[in-house]
Amino acid sequence: MSSRLKNLAAWLRQQRLLDDATDESLQRLVEQLRSDKVMVAFVAEFSRGKSELINAVFFAGYGRRIMPASAGRTTMCPTELAYDAELPPCLRLLPIETRLQPQALMEWRMAPEQWTRVDLDVNDPQQLASAMEKVSEVRYVDQAQARALGFWHDDRPEDNPPVNAQGLVEVPRWRHALINMAHPLLRQGLVVLDTPGLNAIGAEPELTVNLIPQAQAVVFILAADTGVTKSDLGIWREHVATMQDSSSSRFVVLNKIDALWDELSTPAQIEAQIARQCADTARTLALQDDQVLALSAQKGLLAKVRGDAALLADSRLPHFEDLLGQQVLGARHAMLHDAIGAGVARAQAEAERTLAMRGRELSDQTIELNGLRGKNHQVIHQMRLRIEQEKADFDRSAASVLAVRSVHLKLLREVFQLLGNASIKRELAELNAALREPGLKLGIKKSYADGFERLRGVIRQVQALEGEIHAMLKAAFVQLNTDYGFALQAAEPPAMERFVSDLDAVERSHLRYLGVGHMLQLARAGFSEKLVRALLTRVRSIFETALGDIELWNKATTSQLDTQLRERRRAYGRRIDAVERIQDAAGSLDQRIHDLQQEQQALQATAQRLRELGHELRRASATDAADTAPPELTEVVPA
């Protein structure tokens, strides 16, 4: 599809139908196809089998466990599995000491030299497994350092990590891990976020206020034999239940159903027990029945390693793989299909407007030249003078166009200022100050409410300016269309409602830290500083996305005007040139009319080819979205 879009852009450029806005729009689509991802966050308490489930889905082809999945705490730091074609297979690790510095996790991503990189040999399972052991590494620090890193809480001793005989506290060695591998699902754009247990989730604000809330789907893993425990329910309510407007993107996996495989029970009794646990879980977590899946990751992994089809079916792992391959990634395909359809339609509409204008110009020239048949040299000369006068009047009218642009740019500068970094800092200044105040922050909820209401107010101001710009352009375009026969059309401005929804989601993700249970945690300067930086990073990302949409809208408007001005000037030049040649040799009139008729035929062929290209692209996109089957997950991963 990327190749098809690039070919479309090249063809439009060759036909002089590609303006700057269309070019950028098609480039964005190509980039979206290349880099757009769907993140699925695996969330659970310790020892629920997250790592084993990842082994079963992604690494079974190696014939052994790759991610550490022994009893107890294994994944000590948040770990992302993804595929980036520009990087070799590798594991990158961010040292835990970076928590002592103010930079947000997103900022550390932009500093690859600060990460420890371990190259992975995808053809050597032993080397791969040894490298992955690093996500389980710990180090021992005194209580003061553990407190500074966010792992020791005097007010919640039950959540504190183990202490060794020397009185040192066990903490993760790494803050974050990134794994780059070419697994079929990862190549299709899936990103898997494997989160550690409750303590580590709470210690990393950016994980809970940025990464998990931005995931398109969350897989919450429980143990089938215990169901929803108190600690499970705490994680669900605090980190999952409030993160999405719709529950359809949340799934619960009841893992370890093999613990219910009792030889003293009949298969029907075991099935009834599993069904009962699923129903109870769905009712407890307020989910639909089809959002709760039961499986055995360990038996699924074993079945794949042994090639045991019966055991694989009993493990119910394929059902979960279908969910990832079809429902989650299928949603991405549908989204990309819609984006491609809309982008191609815009490019086609803009090119058709230009072709229609060229067609009118050719038709007018043909009528004009037919009117010269049998006319003397003086009449032809007068026609040339008239065309030159029309061109001069048209050139002078450019001043009115410049006036429209001047007002347009003035309003746009206001929009850019509203969505800039200075505006974000100004609107969140009071909230930032409140978060950075020492001691208990008893009025922090009001500060949050006021800060986010000001941010929503900024979006409303942007909407109002968009409306003003659109109304002005609409009126100006109607006038220009009437005066000069243009086909200008004022595009609708980007909708801002989704950015308000994004701000609402960010606010909800922060509210979990404002309850009484988090007051002491929020009183710690280091934690509140991380919260501030995570907040600024996320809001900046939302505003930059809005700004990008508005810039593309602006470019589409100005490019449309530039194109039609350029086409009209070119038409005047062609008309003057035609009359000049007729003046020089009266016999060239029939030839010139014949040339114009051929150009009209070529223009019609170009228009037909444009329609065919648009249809082919949309059909190919729909076929790709509908026919993409989940990859064969039992294939061996090594090259």
C-alpha cells in the first residue's frame, strides 16, 4: 500500500496535479502505514503468568521459554516488545538510576546513548533467553535510596520490597526495557507492554498516566483457580477500569486453567467450573461475557513445543491469539483503511478540481479561436490586447488574495500560540506550583480541575478561531469563484472534540493519585515532580497533534489557492501565445484548434486514469483490511 501511495504521488507530480498539501498528506499516510502501532498492555499482579503467556504467543517457536517465567517476581521492569525495521534485533535497558533525574520517560527515549543495549541473536535460543533474563535483574540499595527511587513507603510497609540480611532493599536494576524483534504479530504493528506488579506500576507515574492509558487494548490476567482476589481488584480499579471510555478494549484472561484439570472430575464438571469462574469474573469486573477468556499459557507453550494439537486445543491459547490477530490488529487495519480512503479521496478531489479548471480553460480557448475564423489581422490584434488586459487585471487582483492571506495568517498565528509550549506552561502554572508545594496537597483536586478546564478552554478558543478562519475563507472563495471562475472550496477545519476527549482521559489517569490513599505518596517531592513531567509530556503531545492537523488544513487551503492562481496565469500565457502565432501565420489557426482538441482528449484520459487509480487504491485497501488473516503463530521465529 505504501508503494501504491508513492506511485500515486509520482503520477500526480508528473501530471502537474500534486500540490504541497496533497504531497504532505500522502507522505503522512505512508508514514502512518510504516509506523502506526497498536499497543496492548498486559497488566496483572505478580505471578499471574504474564511472561508465560508472552512466551506461548511470541516465542514458542524456539522450543523453550525465552522470557523468564519462574515462580515469584520475574518481570521487574516494564518491558515493551515491538518491531522497528531500522534497528537490529536487540534489547535496550534504561538504568533505574534515571528515576533520580527529572526527565520524563519519553525524554529518555530520545537519548539512546543512555540505554544499555544488548544485541540479540535470533537464531540462538540460549543467547536470547540469557539476554531476556536481564529484565529480572535486581540490585540492593539502602532504605534512603529505595525511598528516593520510589520503592520504599514508610506509610505502606505491606507494599515494600524484600530486605536482605544486611538490611538492604531489593529494587529493579532497570527502569524500562525495549525488545526489538521481527515476530509476525509485531511486524504487523502490534506493541506489547508487559508491566510488572502493583508496586512497580505505582512507582512509575508515567507508566500509569501515559503508557497504559494510551494502549488500544488492555489484557488483565488473573489466576483461574483464585479468580479476582483483593489485590487483583485493587489493580483493576486503580489502573484499568478508569482508563477507557469504552470497556470493549479491555479483556480479562483467566490463566492457569490447568490447575482445574482434576482427574477426579469429569470433563463436563471441569468445563462447568471454568465457565462459572468466567461468569463470576465478568460480573465482578462489570464486563461482557465475551471479554473474559480462560486458558493455560503453560500448557499452550508446552503443546507448541511438542507439536501436540490436542493439548493446544485444550489450552485454549488459539482463541487468545485470534483475538490479537483479528480483533485487535483488525481494528488497526480498519482504521488504516479509513485513513487511506479519506486521503486518496482528498487527493483525487483536489486533482479533479485542477483538471476541471484546465478543461474549462481549454474549452474557452477553443471557442475563442473558433471565433477568429475569417477575421482580419486587426480583429486578431484587438483580441490579443483584450487578453493582455484581462491578464493585467487578474494580476492586480492578487492584492485582494494577499489581503485574505494576511488575515488568515494572523488568525493562524493566534492558533499556533494557543497550542504552543508557552501556552501549556501558562495554563498549567497553578497546577504545577500546587504539585511542587512541599507537604500534603489537600487542595490538589481543585487545582487539577481548574488546570484541565483551562486546557479545555484553550481547545475551545482554537475551535472558535477555526470557525472564524473557515467563515472568512468560505466568503473569500465564493467571491473569487464568482469573479474569476475558480473552483475553490474551503475545507472543513479539523475537529477538536477528540483532543478534548484526550485531555479528559489524561485527567482521569491522574485522578487516581489524588485520593486519600495516595496523599503521602503525593507529598514526596520526587514523585510529584515525575507526575508534573508526565503531565506536561502528555499534554504537549496532544497539542502538537492538534497543531499538526491544523497546519495540514492550512496548507490544503493555501495550496488550493496557489494551484488555481498558477493554472489561470498559465492559461493566460497559452492564450496570448496562441493569438501571437495566429498573427504571425494565419494558416496556423486550424492547427491550433486541432491541438486544443487533442489536449482536451488527453485531459479526459488523465481524468479517467485518475478515477481508476483512486478506485484501485481504495479497492486494494479494502481487500487488505478484509483479507488479512492472523499470522501463523506456531512457526519458528528464527530466520
